Amino acid sequence: MASRSSANFFDLASGDMLDMPQTPRALPHVMTAPGIISDGDSDSMSSACHERKIIVANMLPLHVLRDTTAEKWCFSLDEDSLLLQLKDGFSPETEVIYVGSLKVDVDPSEQEEVTQRLLEEFKCVPTFVPDDIQGKFYHGFCKQQLWPLFHYMLPMCPDHGDRFDRQLWQAYVSANKLFADKVMEVVNPEDDYIWVQDYHLMVLPTFLRKRYHRVKVGFFLHSPFPSSEIYRTLPVRDEILRGLLNCDLVGFHTFDYARHFLSCCSRMLGLDYESKRGYIGLDFFGRTVYIKILPVGIHMGRLESVLNLSSTFAKAKEVQEQFKGKKVILGVDDMDIFKGISLKLLAFEHLLQQQEDFQGKLVLVQIVNPARSSGKDVQEAKRETYLTVDRINQIYGRANYEPVILIDRPVAQYEKTAYYAVAECCIVNAVRDGMNLVPYKYIVCRQGSPGMDEAMGIKAESPRTGMLVVSEFIGCSPSLSGAIRVNPWDVEAVAEALNVAITMPYSEKVLRHEKHYRYVSSHDVAYWAHSFMQDLERACQDHYSKRCWGIGLGLGFRVISLSPSFRKLSIDHIVSSYRQTQRRAIFLDYDGTVVPQSSLVKAPSTEVISLLNALSSEPKNTVYIVSGRGRTSLCKWLAPCKRLGIAAEHGYFIRGSKTSEWDYLDSDLEWKEIAEPVMKLYTEATDGSYIEPKESALVWHHYDADPDFGSCQAKELLDHLESVLANESAVVKRGQHIVEVKPQGVTKGLVAEKVLSMMVDSGKPPDFVMCIGDDRSDEDMFESILSTVSSPSVTAAPDIFACTVGQKPSKAKYYLDDTADVLRLLEGLANSSNPKPIDTAQFQVAFGSSVNLSG
């Protein structure tokens, strides 16, 4: 069943080639009840019975006009809209619903009627954003703050962009919530896939994930994603990152954009990513957020249909005649400061200056699309463009020859297509652009068609050419390997690239064009949409195999996703088991388990010592602290606990009590002489790193180093050490911000196995086993306990309580929230053994008054 949105559910708080099916345009479904789509028959199946995609974008793929005579709205599909074209990547049975806003203001009295009509006729769900929010949301936060920032422009002073405005951000969040509410009115969260488009709606996924923990959401960013040095200046950087991480799949045009996003997640949120079988994934509280890298394509059918219009043929013939005997270079750009129009003109001017034989024979036709926003920067860019064009034409122009033809007016598609078909070279010189499909369109138009060939007098069997000069800072650049890539800021280099493109041998031009056409024609918009949705389905396939619950307030909300059997350890449950058993084995990690990981004081409090003493003094108990720390520190700190067992340095040193001798592995440690010099090299080269020497191990820490550089150096160090220690009895392991070298066979799991085996061999097999730890090394203990107690030597299976600290993926069956929870549990066990309750009044001082240790 379709769902209904709930009011005020979420406070703003703050804040090989794929076979592409073709989709028919007609979608005859109508709305028979709010939020339920059917085929008009009251007995027909609901929307849940067939595949459905919900596409969410700032604007709906519609043309809107007001018939002032009839006082009615006139709507039609925008055939050039990417949102409409991507349907070709879905199967014919797929129903596509669009959620977005209209380009016009609709009176509130007409909104209900318009909503019903748009859904019935076009499968569109309009979002009506109030005027006061819309201006601040779109023209304010989106265009004046996000757009410049994502294009590497910082507001260093008032004349260079607007500073961050909290009110604009609140409007952005409010608008995103309005869009989310509309999605929730029509979505079937168990079956539908939601695909959110572009930077206007980056926190929308958080609202959806808050309402439906297992909602299937993908996001694609059509603009660049800036480097972390730029992005980190945004005051609401974390909220936007978390919004994207509430998706299942996040898509980018290029690896550079994805790399910047991953770097931001690492530096600002402390998240690591890894590549598995070709897919990049981020672990975000048990959920894997996948990264998709694939540039969008063009709609071949739509472009070819315009190419074959009689008006296009006539215009192409006219343009060909106009520039007869001349070579045409074409530029098609929006009028904004990032498109590099002035730099392009300077490069063309430099080319005419250096290559005098081109004067009178070479023409640059620059088509300027209307600006998408107005501002001082746009007006300045326009003024500079006109001044430069006038100067070039005055210096190099002559009778019947203008070097630069500037077309600054709305240009119809057929007219642009004609210019594409005629131009020998196309240049896209943007200083920063998300994708830019102009080169793709140019390639298809240069390939021509029988009708265009006839109109232009080209033999049908003749090879085609089409040279491209593209900026290395645009999204399509990596996919066009045959293009001449340039740095748009290097005017002389761009001029030389234009010279090379014009004078290149014909045979090479043919080869480059053929290569480009093969790519563009195969990687079209249908391929892009199909590939993205295929990966989104893959990313969501495990949604119902895990337990999910939400944590966090406001835009910090996220979902924890863990194994169905993973649950919080009930103190009453474990105490009950504890009381009924006679031979108990207890294993406790130290840092992050009995002592807070964040504490600067690593020595245990008197209360912790009291609890450990009470538990270890109980004759029925065998209690061990199992830590990676050195034995000297542990012996000093835990000296009052005479019957407490200690396993230091991950179990290299073990003793059963204070009076016992240390038992340790008889292993050769000569490998230290090889490993330590290597570690010193990396320490000297990596600011913020250091070496921690242990009796049995060496640990290289890079927690305080630059996150990216430290991680890179850790990988290199790991490979280096594995190479030089290949024939040594040592193992190299990488952990959280560390690289450790230790003797082979030394793990915390071996400690648990040893202790449990001793109990079995002594004729006292355990009937209660508890193990608590918080990090990766403790996972070995959890695994070892399960394998040891399930061996044939253990006749009766004991009660097992493997527990990790923190809600995270683990081999343990249980979890506790934090150190305070652990101490509360230990107190419960100690009190059940000792009739006299342990005084824990001081615990509340040590761990905060909110911790209730008595229940």
C-alpha cells in the first residue's frame, strides 16, 4: 500500500553493453485515492504490484503556460529534459513518478486541481514551495552559496560571493522537507526505488530515512564535488554529508568528484571506504553506502530527430553558405563566470595573432545561452565578453569577415544542431563544470544523417570528422580520450590546441571522431539510467536481512543496520544465567571497555578495581583482562586484584593471577631489527606519526597525521613490511590508525582458547562464558569462544555472552552502548555473587550523573 506523510514528523532541528529497453511515453494510470495509483479500474492492482521508480528533482520535466483567456494552465512534457529521457533506461513495465516543483507560481486555490491533473496526465507530483522559502532556497542557498562553492569559488570578500547565511540554510532544509513530504505521499517504501537528482536536494534523503529506515534511495550529483579544502569551509558540511550518506547509492560523473566526496567523509566524519569486487563502499553505521561513477549521456533518439528536421537541413545549408571557404570553430555555453568564454576569446585572439594565415579564414561562432541566474558576476562576465569580441573584430575584421560571431539570444535546438553539423572544431573551455554535454551533441551531429548529408552535399560513404578541444576541468573530459585536453587558464596552450585541431591530418581526425562516436552512441542516457538503477537495486538487496533502528537528532539522524540476532545485552538476563552456573569464564578488554577510550587517564578508577576484585575473588569465576597494552602498565594498574588474570600485548604474555609466573610464547623477535628501521623511515616522512615499542611488538600510529596522507603511508608501510618480513616469524596487521608487527599466532582469540582449554582439561568445563570488547582485535576472542565451546571435548554447551561495546557490525551476538553500560553490568554480576552491594556512588561522579548504576 502507498504511504501517507505524517505532519511535523521531523523537526528542522538546525539544522559488456546493456540491452536498453525503450519505454512508451503513454502512462494511463490515474489516482483513485490519495497516494494510490491504479489503472482506473477499481479492482485493479495497486502500485505495489508492479515496478515503480520515483524521480525527485528541483523542477518537473514540464513546460507550463497560462492561458489568460480561458484562465487555465497549459502543461506539456519537456522532451529535452534529462528526467524524461532517463525513462528509456527502464523496462516498459516500469511506472515512473516525478516529484518536483513548477517553474511558475500557482495560486493556492488552484493547487489541488493542478496536483490532480498533473498526476493523472503526466505522472507528476508538484511540490509547491512558498515564495518566501523558494527565493531563499533556490536563488539564495543553492545559487549563491552551494553552486559557487561546488565550483571552487569562495566568498573571500563581499564582492566575490555571498557569505554563509543561516536563514538561507534553514530555507534549504525547509524546502527539502517539503519535497520529502510529497515523496512520502506516494511512495511504497517496501517496493519503490527513489532517485534524487542534484545538489538542490542533498538533505532530502535524511527525511526519508528518518520516516522509513529501509527506504531505497539513490542520489546523483550533476555538479562537481569540490576538494575537501574547499568543501570544509561550509559551516553545514557535516549535515550535507550525512544527508548523502542516508542514501544507498551516491553517483558522480567522474572519479575526481567521487574521490573528493570520499576524502571529505574521511576527514570530517572519520569514515573509511574500501573497494570490493569493483564497487566502492562506505560503511556507515552498519549500512554500506555505495559509490557510482558514470557520466550521464545524451538521448540519441531525441538529438537525431532534431538532426533530421527540414528546418535543421535548411539552417545547416544556410550556415555552410555563410561561411563558405572558412573553417568554423564552435562554442556553446551558458553565460556565467565558470564557462570560460572570455578565456576562449583570448585564446582565439592569440591564435589569429600568431597564425596570420588564419586571418580571414577562421571563424569562431560563440552561442551564448541565457544566464540561469542574475548577479554582478554574470553582468561582469557579459560585459567582458562583449568588449573582447568587439576588440578582436576591430583588429582582425575586414570586409565580409568577422572573426567572432557572438549569438547572444535564445537559440532553437534545430539552429544549434545546424551549427554543430557545420563546425570543424568544437571548444568547451569551462574553468569548472559538472558534466557539459555539448561535446557529445557535437559528435552525434558531426556523424550526420542521410538527410543532412544531402543538404550539405556530403557523400554518404565518406568518413566523418569532428575535433574537440575540451577543458580538463569538466566532467566529460575523462570519457573523451580522443579530445585535445587543455588548461583553460593557459591562453597560449589553448590557442595551440585550436591550431593542432584545425591542422591535424585528416586520417587522424577520422580515427578520433570514430572513437568518440562509438563511446557516445553506446553510453547514452538510457545506459546511464539503467546502470545506475541496476546498482541501486544491488545496493538495496540486503535491506530486509538486517535489523534497523534510528539514532541522532535533526539532520544528524542516521540508521544503524545490524544482524537480526544482534541485540542489547540485558543485565537481568545475564545475571540470571550467572546465578545458575558454577564454572564461569570472563574475558574483558581494557581500553574502551572498562576504561573509556576518550579518557586521558588510562589507569582504572578505584570503582573498577573494586568490581574486578569482587568478580575475580569469586571461586566459581576465572576472570582475565585481555589487552594490547604492555604488561608493565597493566601490572601496575591492576596490582590490587590478586586473583585477576592478565593477558598483555594481545596474549603474548599471560598469567593466571598476581602470584603466577608469566607464561609467554617462545618466539624469535629478531625481526624487530628489520622492522624498526623501516618504521622510522615512515615516521620521519609522516608528520604526526610515532612508533610505540612493545616487548613483543612494534606499533606505528598515524592518528594525528593528515588522514589521507596517513592512510596512504600506512598502506605503503604495510606492503613494505610484508615484503621485508616475508621470511620472518612475524605478521603485519593494519588496524584503526595503526600498523602493527607482532609474532605469528599472537591474538586475543588464542588467549580465550588457551584459558577455556585449561578449564576443560582440568575437568571443569565452563558453563558460563562472557567476553566483552570494543575493537577489531576483540573480534578474534568472540570467534574463538564460539569455536572452542563447540568442540567435541565440551560435552555440554555453556551459556555464551559475546558482547561488543557500541552499536556496530560485530561477530558478537550482543552489544552494550558504552563503558558505563559495561560497568553497570559488572556491578550486577558482582552484587549477585556478593550479598553486600558494592558502593557505586562515586561511579556517577566518574561517568556522569545521568548514568544510573543501581538498575
